[in-house]
Amino acid sequence: MTRLLIRGGRVLDPAVDMDQLADVLLEDGVIRAVETGIEVRGAEVLDAAGCWVAPGFIDLHTHLREPGQEYKEDIASGGRAAVAGGFSAVACMANTDPVNDDPSVTDFILDRARQDSPARVHPVAAATKGLKGVVMTEMSALRDVGAVAFSDDGKTIMDTGVMRNVLEYSRLVNVPVIVHAEDRTLVGDGVVNEGPVSTRLGLPGNPAAAEDIHVARDLTLARLTGARLHVAHVSSAGAVLLIRRAREDGIQVTAEVTPHHLTLTDEATLGYDTNTKMAPPLRSRADVEACRAALAEGVIDAIATDHAPHAVHEKEVEFNEAPPGILGLETAFPVVLDLVRLGELEPLELMRRMSTAGARILGVSGGCLAVGQPGDVVVLDPEGRWTYDPAKGYSKSRNSPWAGQELTGRVIATVVGGNTVYHSDRGVLVG
Ligand code: DOR
Ligand code: ZN
């Protein structure tokens, strides 16, 4: 029998609103006890004094790039980056090559993940073939092999009739649809938030209205169909307002926001750093504040990284030409810990948005430290300081706006299925 005792930490279990000093005992891969003063023989002991002990983080939005773009990331490197960032599970987006629009691709990803990834991997399948927004994928077949959600992320389904059908079918197979909400006709060539910053930079703007309008459309369709809609990477105050109202009206909508949209404004782009280019773009101070308030209120349920690796040569080009997206897995915790330091979120609520919410939205295990649950746990030092160097991280890519910065908040250990797969002293610990 394998036993791991995580001793003396501040246990934060959002699933049962627990916030107290306790020990956590894992036995044979599952949580066996959460109590004070656990004494057992023959257990490996992890000293968590001064640390937080929470359910392993669950990322709703990761791009693992395999199959097809392994020079940016693959399931092995992305899985390592995940556990180094405290994530015991990630949902991976379908914009791979080939696109994950067929059960054979979903199967391939799950197979690779079992062999190569220390983190659990939950595939998100495409909603339409080839992400083209025209022909729906075979949702029940994809669900049956393990797809946990459907999304054309990276692209937007512009045809409203197709989106209606996607939502109708998703309801029949009881799987949520994750929407990347940007009206492409309004985005146009836009590469940075439309406003004073785009003017100063002399770059084409992408207006917040592109997001607001698309969110309004999809909320209307969610009401019409009764489907479960999940809005990815909310970035605008307008979208927040619409989602808040929809929830008040009883529409089944959930939402996520990224660490970057919570902490950076479009002013970060003033130096033309392509590591501040993403879709949707960084927005104004007022948008950031609206996202933060919505997260605190619970109108936005979850923090999701949108970990989007791109190679150095792809990002070292003119701003207009660079692909959108930044790394997120290895920096998410310290970046969002700022919200706790500023008094905007209690630690327990931060853990809910990093873990429990994702499990609930996707209907996967984890996000909870109840006895009998899978032993997926993260141990965090909220005071730990370190300097982030993407070259020393686990991702294959380096595209981060936090490169070289000193960050506060460290992952001490990540445990998946009762096995310590990452420890800050020893690094990633599996094959
Ligand atoms: O910034 C982004 N990068 N947004 C997306 O929707 C796609 C992603 C990517 O795949 O690189
Ligand atoms: Zn997206």
C-alpha cells in the first residue's frame, strides 16, 4: 500500500468550504483522511507547514499542440508544465493538426496522455469539422471516447444556425460547449484592443464589441436551446454584464477568465512585445476591473490559463504577424495570487476558481478533497519567491510576458492519483 501524508498545512477544500489546519492522508491513490494529528506508519511525509493544501488545479483551457505542432509543445512537455504549475488536470483544446474532430484523434490524445503526461488530460473535441464552422462533429461518438466538451476555440462559429445546432446536440449528449467569443467580421485585422492604445501603436484595433456581440448571440442561443454554454477567456466589461444578466435570468452559462486578462491591460502592449499579443487581446483598465469584480462575485466561475505555446521564431516577428497566445500553466498561481494579496479574493475562493469550478463545469473528478476521491492535491507556498525563466521551465516554448520577473507564490508539490509528480526541490518526478 502506498501512503502519502501531507502534514500540517492550511487545508483549503472549496467543495466543502473547509479552511483549517489539518493533515491529508492519501492511500492507494485516493484521499483517505483529512484530519488533525494523523499518525500512520510507513507513510511518505510531505511537510506542508506554512503552506496551503488544496485540490489539484484543473485547467479548462490548455493548448497542448499534439498532434501536429510538437515543436511548440507536446503532451509530455505540456503535462510537465501543468504539474509544475500545480495543475493535476488540464482540458486540451481541439485546434491541433489534425484537428480533434474525430474519435481517432481523441483516442490518440488520451493514449499519449496515459503514457506521457503526469497530469490528467481531458480532451475538448471540435464542435465543427476542421474548425470550419460548417459541419458539426459526431458529438456522441466523441463523448463516448472521452471528450469532455466541444469547442472550436481559436476560431469562432460565425454561422448562427450552425451554432444553434451545435448547442442543441450538445444538450442531447449532455456536454458543454466552450465558446471563443469574437465576431470575426468585427475583429477584422485587429491585433490589439481598439482604443487609445491601438491608436498610439498605429496597429489595427480589435474592439471589445466583437466579444460583447458574440457573447450576446450565444447567450441568446443558450436560452433558446437550454444547452450548457461556457464562455472562454472573458475579457470585456460588456461580456461580464451580459453574463451576469443571463445568470440572473437562469440561463445555463459558466465563464472563465485568464490570469493575463485579470492582471494586464492593453498598456502592456505599448512596447510592441509580441508576448502581449493574444486573442482576445488585453483590454482597458475598466475591462480588467470588471473581470476581477465578476470573478470575486462568482459571475465568472473559473480561472483558466489559455496556455498557448508558440515557438521563438514565430513570436520574433512584427506584432501584426505574430501568432496570438502566451504560456500560462507555470505562472498562473503566482500571477493570480495578487488578487488575494489585494484582498479581492479569499484563498479558499481562489482555490475554488482554480480547481473545483473546472471539475464541476467539465463533469470530471477532482476539485475536492473528500474521502474516497482521487488523490489529486497541490501544496502551495503563498510567500515563496522565485524568478520565472521560461528557458528553465517545462514548456517547449518561451512566449511569456512574465519572463525574467520575480513572482511570489510557489508550487511546492503536485500530487496526481496519490503520486507526487512534481516537487519544487526535485522537479517533475515521472518518466
Ligand atoms: O491567444 C490565443 N491563442 N487565443 C486562441 O484562441 C487560440 C490560441 C492558440 O491556439 O494559440
Ligand atoms: Zn480562445
